[in-house]
Amino acid sequence: MNYLSINDIDVLSNWVKEAISLKKQPKKFKELGKDKTIGLLFFNNSLRTRLSTQKAAMNLGMEVIVMNFGSEGWALEYADGTVMDQGTSEHIKEAAHVISQYCDIIAIRAFAGLVDKELDEAEQVLSGFKEYASVPIVNMESSVGHPLQALTDAITLEEHNFKNNPKVVLSWAPHPKALPHAVANSFVQMMQKQNAEFVITHPKGYELDPSITKDCTIEHDQEKALENADFVYVKNWSSYTNYGQIKSQDTNWQMTLKKLGKAKFMHCLPVRRNVVVADEVLDSDQSLVIEQANNRTYAAQLVLKKILESNEN
Ligand code: CP
């Protein structure tokens, strides 16, 4: 079993229930991962994913190896038949096989480059490891998805009385840097599995991949979208159509308490205060961001538990 995208979840409500039960007894399965090793390979920076996945593995009794592959590993080649006389030093075929001898699970973070859409959508790092590793692979945020974050968000929603067809709004926010679409994509895919009124709001030109947002309600008037919202998930992403470009930094899209109304505020973190969201929101009781970060551990722990169990059978 791999955990590469939200589509690897069979019944989301069952996964959420099981994660909440793990949260109550995090050490209950501490024998499950005994004598097993997870390798966490980071091609990009992280705080939450790195520490929560490590904590999750330790709660299951696993050994953890962490490698900042982006800065410490050899530059990998992914193409078949390349004459490797340029910048790349090691082929994914060898690297994935070698790491599979050291680790029982390999977890990978490799962001979108935001230059070449086709290359990013091919998910060459994740796909390369999937093809050539002989152990299960976990996506710790790839070019197009962040399924550990989306599972976390489903857990957090459930813990806040996510019942009776609530209204959930995913709102774009300004940001000085071009950011990937992965968090927004996985959140949309997770919400498509929920019984909720779901609205996406963003300025024109910030449409996400239409193959992901198909059938979603999209409202370009943020104020209208936010009317009577129960949960507001705020996230920046760069343009998908004009791939990787910043089309707007309109500060009017920043989330404020006035706009939030009575809704709960969600964000995956890290977040730029007073650019994406005002201090008054993050410092209010309506903010769920610290709880979301805590739930990263139990989302990761559930995924690792399921992988370990599937390999026992
Ligand atoms: N939300 C999230 O993935 O945080 P990090 O980038 O710090 O891991």
C-alpha cells in the first residue's frame, strides 16, 4: 500500500474516526513498527511535516532516518537512457533501490518547480520512487498534492462538529512568492468526499486545475462566498493557467475578522501574518491552525499504521 493522494483513502469517514481514536491512545500500537525503519526524504523545507511524521513513526515504535535530500543528496536523474554527463550524479533506479534496502517505508517531500507544468504534473520524484523502490511510498507533499495535510484537515473539521451540511469556503489570499497548488488541490479533493456546502473563491486568473475543481462552486466575489460560512480555509496559490505566475497581490483578499464573521479559520501553516491573514484572526479563538498542526501527527500515524498492517498480511 502507498499513500500518494487522497484517492488512496477508501472511506474518508472511517479514516477520520480511526485517526481520532489514535489521538486518544497514541502509543497503543507501539509494537507495530518495532524493528521497522522509515526514511523521510526532504527535497524541500518543512517544519510540521518533518516533525509530525517523525513523531507519528516513533509513536508506532519505528526507527526514523531523515535526509535533506535536496541539499545533501546527489542530484538525481529520472529520464531513461540519459547520457549522464551533465548536472545529475545518480539515477533514481539505483537511489530508490538502495534506499529500499535501508528503509521499510519511504516518505518523500518534493514540491512543484512551478516552471514546467507538464514536468510538475508528471510528479517525477514521487513517481520515480514509486516505480523503482521496493517498499511503500508516502507523499509528504508533492508537485500536485498534500494528502497528509488534507487528511489532517478532515480530522480537524470532524473535531469541530462538522455536521449538518456546514458551509466550507476555500479562499485564495495574497502572497509575495509564487506558491504551489498542492495544498489547495488536496483540500478540494478531500471536500469532494464530504457532505458539505463547499465554495472556492479566488480572483479571476487563479482558477485551479479544472480537472480537480470540476463540479465545485466557484465564486469570484469573496464577500459573497464567505456569507454564512462555518469554516474558512485560506491559502495562496500561484496561477495555474499562466503556470507559476503571480497575477495579483490584491491585499483586499487578506482574511480579517470582519470577513471571517463567525466562521472558524483554517490554514495549513506556515502563514505570513498580515499578508495572508490578519493577526486578529490568528490570535482569536476562531483560529484552528495550532490544532491542525497537532493533527498532522495523527494523520501521519494512521497512514503509517495502515501501511504497516497491510504489509503484515
Ligand atoms: N503544512 C505543512 O506541510 O507544513 P510544513 O511545510 O512546515 O511541513
